[in-house]
Amino acid sequence: MPISSMCIHQLIDEAEGNTVIVKSKLGEHRLYKIVNNDNVNTAFLCSVLQIDNSTIFIKLVSTIDGIDELEEDFKSFCSSFKSVN
């Protein structure tokens, strides 16, 4: 069954509500925390870094408790990326 346009916008709005702006050596990037409240075994931390004409997507999959425990380490890891010229 295809996802309706309205449903996609609702999902985006929910994801935006769980977004943190993180500063790194490459500039600001968004960190998304996505949890499945119906299944405590499924949660994600995702970060999207834009660098010139490239995009780096980083995803960590864990349980809801694991995501809460690893969130600061994930932010530090994502913030550690730097450009090598």
C-alpha cells in the first residue's frame, strides 16, 4: 500500500520534532532520534552532514534504552568528522 503525501508530511513533521542541530568541524548538521514506541527493540539515531557536493549519512540502530545511552557518544562521533584537503 503506497504511503499518502499527507502521511509522509506527518512523518517528516514528527522527525523534525525529534531533531537537534549539532555543531561540528564541518559545520552544523541535524541529528534525528527516531523511536518506535510500539517496539522498544527498534530505535535509530541518524545524522546527515552536507559537505560541498557530497552528503554523509550516519545511522545507529539500537533499542530505545540503547539509543538514550549512546546518544552523546553518537553526537561526539558525528562531530569528529573533518575535511582533509
